Amino acid sequence: MLNDRQLLFAANEVRCEVVDRFPEYGQRLSTTQILIWGMSASAGRAWPQRNLIKLSRSFFACEENFNREFREVVLHELAHVIAPPRAGHNHIWREIALKIGSNGEVCHSMSLATGFKKRQKRMYWLKCNCGERRYLARGTNLEVTLPTYRQLNPNCGYQCQTCKSFLEYVSTEWI
């Protein structure tokens, strides 16, 4: 199993290769902070506005994943930092990704490394006075996923648009 120090060293090597080959990106990438994080939903994530990249120890602690996908994920995230703000995975981002050596793909097919678990999400069951129907909401702030409800205020809860009653908490489930 690879440790955080090894992963960070390898990520910085990839970044240095890109800067050497493309000096025009040097100023932007030389100030980009790369962290190894315990993410289990994605292999990597970039915050271009914060000049930050996080790479997942949950995926890359496994040598097979590291050998197969690590370089690609680092290049993918570096392309996000180089691309204009809010470029997402548009054609500009893809051109940059391909230019610096990425395959330009958006998804990977890796599984989590042995010993790591996918983080569970908290789901809330709620109900209103319209009947015995129950509605599912997710997130720690009860972000209701159904369009028939609206949040009036984070402190006073959610209201049914049909019967105008406030949603009542029923239970919490982890999925």
C-alpha cells in the first residue's frame, strides 16, 4: 500500500513534468497546492479558484489503481486548474487536458483500495399533512430533493407547497 507521502511526491512529479513541458502554465501550477485526502466518492477534485487539488488516498493506496490511473487523474485535475474558471469539462478544458497529456476522459473505473469504505450519505424521511406519503430529503441541512417543497428559512424547516404544512421528521437512514 502506498502512503500519503509517496502519493504527494508522485503528484508533484507529474506537476513538474507539465510545467517543464509547458512553461506558460508554470506560474499557475507552481502555486497550486496538492493534498492527499480521504475522499471515497471521487479519485480527485480541483478547486481552481482556491488553487487547490485533492487526490484520494481511498483509491490510490492500492498499487494497481496507482499504476493504472494516478497520472491520468493528476493530469485531469491540473487541467481544471489551468482552464478558465467554471470551465467544468467543456471543450476548452478538454483541449487543455489533451495538450498536457491526459486522455480527456471524465470518469474512471477504479474501485476503492482494500480496507477503505465508501462514505455513507445521511437520508432523512419526512412527511406532511397531505396524507401518509413520505418524502426523502438528503444532506445535513435537509435539502429537500422534490420540487413540490420549498425551504422558507433554514431555521424554520420546509413547507409543503400543496397543504402548506411544515414537513415533519420521521427517521434517518444511512445509505
